[in-house]
Amino acid sequence: MGDAGAAPQTVPGDRCIPGGAGGMRRTAPERDEPGASAGPGRTGAGGVRIGWASMTWLITGGAGYIGAHVARAMAEAGERVVALDDLSAGVPSRLPEGIPLVQGSSLDGDLLKRVLAEHAVTGVVHLAARKQVGESVAQPTRYYQENVGGLATLLDAAAGAGVRRFLFSSSAAVYGNPDVDLITEDTPCAPMSPYGETKLAGEWLVRAAGRAHGIATVCLRYFNVAGAAAPELADTGVFNVIPMVFDRLTRDEAPRIFGDDYPTPDGTCVRDYIHVADLAEAHLAAARRLTGDVSGDLTVNIGRGEGVSVRELVTLIGEISGDDRAPVVEPRRPGDAPRAVASAGLAARELGWTARRGVREMVESAWEGWVHHHPRTPSE
Ligand SMILES: NC(=O)c1ccc[n+]([C@@H]2O[C@H](COP(=O)([O-])OP(=O)(O)OC[C@H]3O[C@@H](n4cnc5c(N)ncnc54)[C@H](O)[C@@H]3O)[C@@H](O)[C@H]2O)c1
């Protein structure tokens, strides 16, 4: 994990730029001056369209699951992007050719200043964070240091570099366990883990720094992210329900459902799943909003506004994977909310964005990604 001040290292691959002093080189197109209009763009070696927009976006956590989708979507739409990632969980090959990757930590203020200056960054999309709820319970200081400390360091560097647009990756975890049908942005926040607390504290910090330094900010509260735009971009972690079920099936074990006696239609927990490609488009919509002459802050849910039960999801996974063995029901897990579904209206009104992809598409693409990363041997 990227400790503060640790010397950034070069990793194999010619697109990865060491973050150390003097080690930086530019592989992105030369920058237009702010205010220049978007041009026709060109196609990079990886087939990604590189545009000549007036903004250059730094995407922290850009080699991560969501960050790589965001980087790709923004580059394809003609935005100029540079990625920063400490590679604690990131994979450089997720980024297409043409997007420079700086290896380093959001805790390294000197590195951030150099990256912001050398790439003439005008906006930041901050996704880099630790994200495991259970780990955050065991290691709260590490989570606060990485997620809040790293954010403070980044905001300082951004303000000092004259960056005036900042997009922060928040989470439905800020709400905790509200007893409402649809969670609106006005639903009181009561996070139930240090992870959720760091996201809520992060939002406060983003808004306060925005007010202090004249930075326009957007906080996106993602609900349950799933799927992949391409198999190689799939989430390789086994922390969410869909990969957890895949993992059980791959081990020749029945999927587990934790609790079927909740006050929901089929007794299992209900969640709002959002395709990662839709989420990436939401970032693009937010970036475009920030690029306009917008000031102030916006905090918005990113979900579909539709609930899917765990049992419905497991049934769909059985259908798509061809392994429809019956799930086993185990006791409830502490802290699981019966229902967490977004009100998606504000995102539609403020960003002009709504999700386009359904749960079947999420599970199909996630399964293709799982098979890509876990190829079966002929004897299996
Ligand atoms: N995946 C979800 O369902 C979900 C839901 C809500 C919010 N989020 C948030 O979205 C963001 C991205 O999540 P993800 O699922 O892509 O996770 P991920 O672990 O795949 O990506 C995070 C990336 O950040 C990098 N990173 C971590 N700490 C860093 C640091 N201090 N400096 C530089 N790089 C660092 C990691 O190497 C990784 O590539 C996180 O902020 C997470 O909290 C994710």
C-alpha cells in the first residue's frame, strides 16, 4: 500500500511513468490552453479516441476497476486524461494505450504537485481509496489516513495548482441503514462502518475545500457497482455479491444467501445495482457539467432506482452461468440493511444522466469477466 513519502516505483510496461523526481515524461498529446475548443480528436494505438479538449483530468485510482472504466469512457469521449495509481489494487493493463499512468500515492503531496503541473491538470476525478468494509472495521486509522488524509493532500495540491473542478467518488455506504423505500440525497447519513465514515467525511472535506478555494465540486454516491465494459476490465476482487456467488460456483459449492427473513417481498435483501459502464458515463456527465461555467457543489446518488433481491440475483446468475444449483440460506449478517435503493431523480435532473443497462447485462458481462480471469482447465 502506498505509504506517505514512499518512493514511487516503475512497473513493467512502457506506459507507466515513475512518479519519482525527474522521472516523469509526457506520453499524452500536448495540451491546448484552457478555453480552447474541443477538436476532432485522433485514435490512439489502443483504439481509444484521444481528443483535444480544453480540460485535462487527473484520475486517481485510474488503474482500478471503476477508475479504468472512467478513464476509458472519458478518453473515448475526447477528454484528455492522466491516471495516478499506487497499484496496491490497480492493474496497469486495464488502461488503454494513450493514457499515461503515474505510479504513486494520493498521500504524496510533492508527487501530486509535480503531476498536476507537468500535465497541466485542470480537473480531478478522485477514486483512489481503500474500499473494504470489514477491513475498515479492523484498521480504521489506515482507512482514515488513506481515504481522508489522501483526499486532504490531494485537495491541497489541487488548490495550489489552480485546479477548479473536483469530482469525488462517494458511496451509498454514507447512508447506513435507512428505513425508507427510496434513498434520496436528503435522507440522513448514518454510516455503519469506518469505510462509510471516511466517505462521508470526504464529502464534507470536498465541499469545505471547494468553498474555501473556489473549486466546483461533485460527489457521486455510487450504489452497488457491477459488470464490466470488457472482460479484461472486470473486477477481480471477491468482495461483492456477484463475484462471491461466482467464486462459490467455481469452487463447486452452492451460493450462500445471508438471511431470508427480512421484511422484503422474498425475504432476502434488496439492492440497487448499477452497471460500471453506466457509472463511467455518469462521471463523464459530471465532468462535462463541471467543465461548463459551474460553481458550487452537487451531491448525487448514482443508481438505477430499482431494487433487485439477492434471491433474484442468484437465480439470474444460475441462468447465465449454466450452474443453477439451489442456494443455501445462512443466518443474517450483522449490519446488512434489508433494502437500499436509490432515488435516481436528482442525477437525471442535474446531470442529464440515467442508467441504460439492466441487471442481466451486468451479470452477463461480469460472468464473461470472471471466466476471462478464471479460465477452467480441460478437466474441470
Ligand atoms: N466497487 C464498488 O461497488 C464501489 C461502491 C461505492 C464506492 N466505490 C468507490 O469507488 C472508488 C473505486 O473503487 P473500485 O471498486 O474501482 O476499487 P479498486 O480497488 O479497484 O480501485 C481503487 C484504486 O485506487 C488505487 N489506490 C488505492 N489507494 C491509493 C492511494 N492512496 N493512492 C493512489 N492510488 C490508490 C488502487 O491501487 C486501485 O487501483 C473507491 O473510492 C471506492 O470507495 C466503489
